[in-house]
Amino acid sequence: MATRASELQGQVAASQRFDEAALLRYAIAHVEGFPASPVKFTVSQFSHGQSNPTFLLEVAGSDGTVKKYVLRKKPPGVLLESAHAVEREFKVIEALGIHTSVPVPKAFCLCTDPNIIGTSFYIMEYLEGRIFLDNKLPGISPERRRTIYRATANTLASLHKVDVDFIGLPNFGRRDHYCRRQVERWARQYLASTAEGKPYRNPKMLELITWLKKNIPVEDSSAERSTCLVHGDFRIDNLVFHPVEDKVIGILDWELSTLGNQMCDVAYSAMPYIVNVDNTTPEGFESCGTPEGIPSLAEYLSDYCSAAGKPWPVTDWKFYMAFSLFRGASILAGVYRRWILGNASGGERAKYTEERANILIDYAWVLINKKAVLPDQPPQGYAGSVLSQEHLSKHQTNPYGLPVQGKFVPSQKVLNLRAKLLKFMEEHIYPMENEFYKLAQSSSRWTVHPEEEKLKELAKGEGLWNLWIPVDSAARAKKVLFGEKDHVSHGLWSSQILGAGLSNLEYGYLCEIMGRSVWAPQIFNCGAPDTGNMEVLLRYGSKEQLQEWLIPLLEGKIRSGFAMTEPQVASSDATNIECAITRQGNSYIINGKKWWTSGAMDPRCKVLIVMGKTDFTAAKHKQQSMILVDISTPGVNIKRPLLVFGFDDAPHGHAEVTFENVRVPVENILLGEGRGFEIAQGRLGPGRLHHCMRLIGASERGMKLMVERALHRRTFGKLIAEHGSFLSDLAKCRIDLERTRLLVLQAADQLDRHGNKKARGILAMAKVATPNMALQVLDMAMQVHGGAGVSSDTVLSHLWATARTLRIADGPDEVHLGTIAKLELQRARL
């Protein structure tokens, strides 16, 4: 049976007493809603838990109402290093309570002044509910047991899907080598708690430490896998369930929470399947039989993996379980040490913790010596079947509100970013569009609107900055700039300067939203050509080039241009270009003429990446080089802006530029002479796809405006939306948009998994299909708007002009069709 939270408290232990009057004065002054003139105040201590002492505060106001709060504090006396950090507990509970739906008590206040009650403490909400102290759930029906364990798995999954950057905890822990550091930490804790006049030190524990150090999973070195929140002590008796419903209303005991490898949390929560640490029956479910209704270990893991979107953990499960048993043993050894010293918070129960620690050590070795500890695959038909319709509808829906499952369902991290981005667009971008257009059509159009920089700062504050940066590019830049140092913890950059750690596929869901406005991408530092130029520097730049140009670009302090296309040759074939880059001593001299150099008109543009030829006699694809040119260098002449269907896109612009004996340092060459074509191909993979992603968004906005117009305008006695021809065309637009979106997502997925070269075929397909689809949808939207559709009174004509341009930019359709056809013929010959 469950135990009510109210049944777990008793008198305050003599060793844990403190100045209650001082606490009362502090609570009146600092706790929201605390009675200002209480007539009664009592303190009792919770018996559950062995870590930080926890107390129930009951206060009666003058009106007769009784309010309850929970106080959690450090134990008195000498403490082990880094243990009992109530400050961290408060920080994570407060962040989760404010920013997420993860069930946690409301955090009221943190006090770090030891003069109040002797140690640091915090006060939080009291949750009246049920706590299941026995993981076998005796007295509970089989059906409800299954529900309770599923609720446990889904609650852990909801925690693991939290975006730590979004909730303000980017520095809550280190972002790599979590398991290695945890093994070292708990080994130190165990050694500090045992031997040399302290409790017995088990030699098997020392052997276990050695085994763990030798078997740390390869993925532990990945910062990407260790940038997520872990609870550290997640188990069913640290959950408060609703008084009558089988749902979790609170996660307790956050002392060990940090950033790290979340599979450690999962394994620790699964320990009842391996061992039961009470004195009489140490066997876990897998040895003594799983109680009816409780899912098997494989089913429990399947519930979690399905809800969290995690892969089946068969490869390293033995390590994670052995680590959990090892850490549990170390924790219990520390509790026993505190019991001997007289300051253990669990009372007499703590006297048995030494024996329980040794049980965990023995079971770890039993587990290690097993040949297999988990099936190769999750139970047939089980994964995903436990997700309720409510969960799916919250997870993601298509435009019709229907639940979506499958390969392209975004993670919770992406969904959180997407929600923030949509809100930002509605509140800040769309309302400013007319103001941006007014400036762009005025005599001051080649200046930057003052609100733009303000919006950029807001975007940074929301964690919506540089989202386009792929994980591998960010990793390379960190290594080049900082070596093995952590750029965030050393204060070298802000936590989001290298993006949110997204894949190309993940970014696709966000880039699409930015594409709904021609002004939006630059607000988030996700606009072309800056993203392509930054990608070049991220992938190919030297340390000095990154320091001089990449960092200010990443920070949004400057902008850039890309100079490749030339008016005198067909530049869709990059081998045609004629701009000369000639070596003279320690300099290169550049001579040539470029046009459609997007971004060069912008007053913030400080650097151009110029593609020219360093050797006209070399092999066809080894003649070209790319070089960085400070736009203020003598000989760089911005001749004129070029119009795109009448739009000059001020203040961004598309410039004609001449280079007349432009002298730049040798160090400005990118990657080396003759590597320009190689860089161009690497640059255009993600860049081309970003254009496609934005066009999906532009098409979605066209659909929205079209439908709104059709629902409010009448022709020939009825709404446009009631005409059969409109309904047919609208349906075709939706079909075309959805199948093109799938093609773009598939291209992003292949780019992530196989790289630009192997994905070039599907990238070419997306590059052809997307602009053509967007033109059809936007043309239909303009048709429904009539004269307004082709005017500047709506965004449609500008979006259409952009889509039409992108049938040429980054290579015309014919080039990509040729690539697709050649690959098809190659497959036919195999």
C-alpha cells in the first residue's frame, strides 16, 4: 500500500534541532503567502530519506487556516566534499517549476546564511499525496501497478527531455565525460567513508571501481549526450503520487542532480529488478519473480525509451547497471559513516546501511559476470503502445491536429525551441514587418532599423541564437580555438554562441518557421550568406581566422558577403570563374568583377569570402581558391545594388563588386591554394538545405494568408472558400507542401548521417522541388488576394520573388537535375 506523505513525519531528532523562532521570523519575511501573524507554528521531521534532513512546517494563521511547507537543509557537522548541496537542489527545482511541466514542488526561497538555523536551507511547497516505499506495490491491483510504473517511466522521460539552456541551467554541470567523473567522484566518497578507523572497506568495491573505469561507454566522451539533466537518485519512493490518481505530482530529493548521461538515471530507477536492499529478501524482481502487473525490465525500459525518444540501450546496459549498484553502495557507505558520527538524517534505519552497501557490491559482480543482461531488441509490439492519445497530441501534431509518430517526430528539445520561436515571431517579428519595409523603401534604406539590434538581444536572451550550427561544426571550432578547455566554464563565450547542439534535421523544424518572414532569419543570426560563410570558417578556418572573423560573426557584431558569381561567365559552373588571386611575396593580389554578392551592401558587412583562381593551369577543380577579404581593403569597390523583381532588399542588398589590385595577407587563404572548389561543395550542402527549409515556411505562410482571405472575401455571392475550384487548388497546395517537406527532412537526415557528398542526390532533389512548390503555393495565394497579392501591401510578392530567385541561386535547376540523372544512371549500371 502507499504511504501518505503526512504519515512520514515525527519528532525532530535531537541531533537535528535548530532555532525554530529564528526560522519563523525568516519565513514570515521571505516565503510568499506565509501568514504574517501566525498563532501556531510547529516543526516535525520526515523519516523518509537518508540524505539532507527534511522537515514539515505547519503554521496556523489568525483566520484559523493551516498552511504546510517543507524545509530541506544540510546536515549539521562535518560533511563529505561536494555533498548535500541544497543550493543546487533549489536552483533546479525553481527552474523546472517556472519553465516546464515536469512535476516538482514550488520552490519559495533559499537561505545560505548559517546564522538562521545553522546551515543553508530552502523552503518549498508541501505536496499532499502518496509515496510508495515498497517497489513491489503490495495491496495495489495489477492494473494499477502497471499504470504506476508507466507513470514513473514517463515522468523520467519528461525530465530527460528538458532543454537545460531554455530553463536557464546551461552551466549546471560539465558537458562531457559524465560517467568517468562520476566513477571517480563516488570512488573518492567511498574511500573517504571507509577504513583507517572508519567502517570496513570492502575489497570487492575496489575491484568494481577498476572494472568500471575500464568499461566506460564510448558515448560518455560526447558532450552532446551529456548536456541533459539527470536527477541522480530517481526511484519510485522519491516520487509523490496524486492522493487518488495514479499520476506523479512531484519529484523529490534533487541533491545529486546535474548535467550528464541520462541512461545512468534510467539504470538507477531500474535497480529493483536486480536487487532489493532490505535485510530479509535482497533478490530483485528478476530473481524472485516480478509481482503481477508490474512490467518486466524490458517493458519498463521500452516505456521509457518510447516516451523519451531514446534508442534501445542494450550495448552498455551492463555498465550502467553496475555503475548504479556501485554508486548506491558508495552512498550507503557515506550514510553509515554519518550514522556513526551521529548526524545521519534517517535515524535508526541508517545503522543497517553498511550491510546494504555490501549487498549492492555483490550484486554488481553477479551482473558483470552474466553473459547477457538485456534482450537485443525491445519487446515485440510493446514500444510505443503505451503512449496515450493525450501524450501524442501534446508531442506533435500535423496541420490537421492529428497525432504524428515515426522517423521525423522532433525531440522535446526541438519542440520547446519551436514553441519559443513561434511565440517570438508572433510577438516581435510580424508586428515589426511593416516598420522594416517602411525603412527599406525610404531614403535611409541602407541603414539598419534600430529595433533590429534590440530584437537580436531578445533572441539571444530566449536561447534562439545561432540555431543553425551543426554539432560537428561546433565541435571542430571548440577544438581549434580552445583545445581541451571548456569554452563555457572558462568564460570564453556565452553558452549559446555555438548554437543549441542541433542536427541539420532538428534545425529544419526551426528554420522553416524563420522562413515565414523575409526579415526573421537575420534576427536569430540564421540568415544567408552569413550562415554559409560561418560554416566555411567553422569547418575550414584556421585559429587566427576564427578569432578575427568567426567570433564577431557568431556574436552578430558584423555581417559578411560571399563573392563567387561573375557577370561575364556562366557561374553555375564554378570552374568558369575568372577572378585572379595572384601570390606576391606575403600577399595575394585580387583582380576581378563579381555580382550578386548578397550582403555586401549592408553597413555591417566587414568581410567577404572571395572565390577566384590561384592557378589557371592546374587541374580543372584545383584552380580555384577562397580567400578572406576585409571589405575596407583598398581596391574593393561596391558599384551598385542589383534589383530582384524590383526589390533591392535593403539594407542587405545584392551588390556588384570590383576588385582592383586588392592586396590581402597570405594568411587569409582558406584551407590552402586550390581548395576552393572543395570548400564550395562542403559549404553548399547545408546552405542549400537552409534555403529549402525557409521556403517551406514561406509556403506555410502563403497557405495561412490564402485561407484567411478565402474565409473573409466573397465573390459572386459566396465566400471564396465555398468555390469548388478553390477547394481543389487548396488541397493540391497542401499535398505538394507536405510531400516537399518530407523530402527536405529526408535530405537533412541523410546529410546528418552520410555527409554532403553521399547526400548530394537528395539534396539536389530538394533544391529543385522546393522552390517550384513554393512558387505554386505563393502564386495561388496571390491569386486569391487579387491586386493586393502582387502589391507591397502583403508579404506575398516578396516571398514569391525570393522563391523564384532560389531556382537560380546556389545553382540553377538544370545543374541539380543533371546531378540527379547522373546518379540514377550510375545506380542502373551497378
